[in-house]
Amino acid sequence: MIGQTLVTKQSGPEGKPVNTVLMAEKMDLVNEMYFAILLDRAFGGPVVIACAEGGTSIEDLAEKFPEKIKKVPIDIVEGMTDAQAKDIVSALEITGNKDDAVTQVKALYGVFRSSDCTMVEINPLAEDSSGLLISADAKLGFDDNCGFRQKEVFAQRDHSQEDPRDVAAEKWDLNYIGLDGSIGCMVNGAGLAMATMDIIQMHGGSPANFLDVGGSAKTEQIVEAFKIVTGDPKVKAILVNIFGGIMKCDVIAQGIVEAVQQVGLKIPLIVRLEGTNVEAGKAIIDGSGLNITSADDLDDAAIKAVAAISEDGMKSRTDRLEHGEGRKASHDAM
């Protein structure tokens, strides 16, 4: 297995590289259950999910037999009470020592709380032939914001199991999420990023990512953001949408110019700038001599981005470039 790629439902079709193989003692399991502690946004805290049937896909079971899933919200301040732990043990249909099971369930919540977990999933939580309760297979997730106090945990991080774009984005303090579309987005502000993605979709396109460079990005961060977006082979055009408040349009513009020069961009680039130092930003792009299409507003930017990757749009752009008109056309658009 070592050196191969493992493909599962969790990994996605691209799979994950196998660098380590864990050898586990063979266990005589006679009763398998499902147990998890997750953060629930609706409740605003941790919720225990328990099911008497485990060792299988809990998603499929929840879809077919939702009544078999027990959910117990836990007060983050008060912690798990004995009554809640007994309720969970009852839902798991433990056949062995109930008091020991209550102690173990509370101990698992203790791990969740003390280790700043976002998830503790045990599938299966199982009993062996002697009635001993065993966490036979587990998956834990940890809050990235708590790395400073969970150093021992985060020292075990294996970047090879993560999307390299996510790793690069974190290194440069960029908020990035890869999607399945073809129009790369670079925006400042999470709300504006969501609006940009929505309007691309509204005009018949599909966003390739969520990328928020934040309100205080430096030129180097803009360059790295471009590298991340262009590193996705699905991206056929890039839309930059910046509303300058704390972030200044001239800083963004300089970053864009340097990024295009470094990356050697070969796909359409549409830029919409508005706000602080917008005229200086547009002047930087105008004077760059690069093939960048300017947009007047977000709606105009989305329309141009979608048109740029349509069959007619791509052909038109190719024809302009072949006739040396691309640079003039981009300047005229400004």
C-alpha cells in the first residue's frame, strides 16, 4: 500500500497518497455502534450523534432510517452531564457494563473539549466478546485557530494529505476554497467574494474557487494568490473584483501586474476596481502593457468573464491576439 494512492468516499476521486500504514491488533468485535461529537452551527455548540448500528456509512443509514440516529446537544460551559451520558449509552444499546460506558462516553467528550476538536468520530465504537467497550476506529478534526495551544497535535500534520492550494493559501494568510467551476475569483472580503460567485453563476458561468485576499494584503500576497488560482487546470479565466476600503486599489493593481508578469498568464483576465485609489490602480494597469480587460462594475465583470470562456468569446480573443489587437482592445475597455 505504501506509495500507492488510496481512493475512498472521503478522499474524493483523486485519492490520497499512502505514506504510512498503521498496524492494529485484531479485535474480536461482536457489537458495533456509531458515536461522534460534532460542532453544530444551529445549536451553537457540540452535539453528540449516537446510533446502535455502526461499522457502516452513517450517511446512508441517516438517509434511510433517520429515527435510528440520536442527537444530544451539549452545553459548552456546563459540559456533558451524567444524565446526558446515560441517554447516549441507552441510544447505543450497550450490552456490557453501563456505568463503564458512561465513564468512557464522558472521557471522549473530555478529549473533544481539551484538544480543541471540531470533530471526534468513532466508527465503530464496539464491544468485544467480553463486553469491553473499544474505540475501534476513530477520526479527529482540530480547530486550526488553536494550533498555538495544541502544538503536539499540529506537529503531526501531514501536508501531503491536503490540497496543496489550501496549504499555500494558509502560508500566505489567504482564505481559499477550491470549487469545480472554470472562472477563478480573487476578491477582498468574504461577502463580496460570495456575491461575485453568485453573479458569475447568474450569468451562466461557474466559479472555480472562493478566494478572499482580505483587507490588508500586500503585493506579494496578491502574486501568490494568482499562482494558486492559475495552478488549477480547470480555470479558463480569472475575475478580480476589488472594492478598496482598507485595501487600496493601487496595491492590488501592482500585485496583479507583477503576478501576470511572473506567471505568464495565458487565459483571459478581467479586473474590476472601485474605491480607495481606484484611479491610481487603473493607471497602473493601463500602463502595464498587459492584456487585461477592465470592467465598470461587478455585473459587467461577470458578463465579460463568462463571455471570455464561451466558444465565441475564446475564438474572438484568439483572433484579436493573432492580429495584435488584444492589448488595444483591453485598453479601450478601460
